[in-house]
Amino acid sequence: GQVYVYYSDIQGGWAGEGNISAHPAFVDTSSNDFALLESSSCIGSGIGSLNVQDYWYHSPQLDYYGTIRPNGIDEFVDMGAIESPFSASGMLVHELPIRA
């Protein structure tokens, strides 16, 4: 079969629209905190909807913690399961829930 990869952070790179190869800059992987730091290249680098071979794929409206993902025109979701509290400009847009 064919594998389609778009708007993903893949070490070493991968051909496809919107893909990047960058350190994701997680908060603290040793504590299983995979939220994105303010400096992450993954912030605002995802996409809310994508058409692949005439089939539409949509990102979930909520992230892993139940935070609403952006869905307006010219707004991009973050790569990954957890939406950052920072916009692509680094401006704080919401608080992350407290993790136990």
C-alpha cells in the first residue's frame, strides 16, 4: 500500500506537504509530559483538515486533555495530541490542565 504523511514532525524528514524535521521540544519526557514548550516548532504547524485522494481527514475538535483546538480561518492546530497554550507567535492563549 501507499503511506501518506502530511503535517508531521519526522526525524530525518519525510517528503510531504507540511512535514518538518525538528526537535519537538516537549516539556519533560522523563515525566511523560509531552506538552510542547513555547519554543517548539510543532506549535501551529499542524492542519485541521486535509484532503487525501478525495477523502477528507479532520483533526479532533478537542486535544488529549479536552482543550478545544483552533478551527478558524488561518489558524493551524499543533502537531501532536496536546494543543499548546501558546500560539505560533508565542502568545499565551489558554492554560494547560494540571497533570497528576
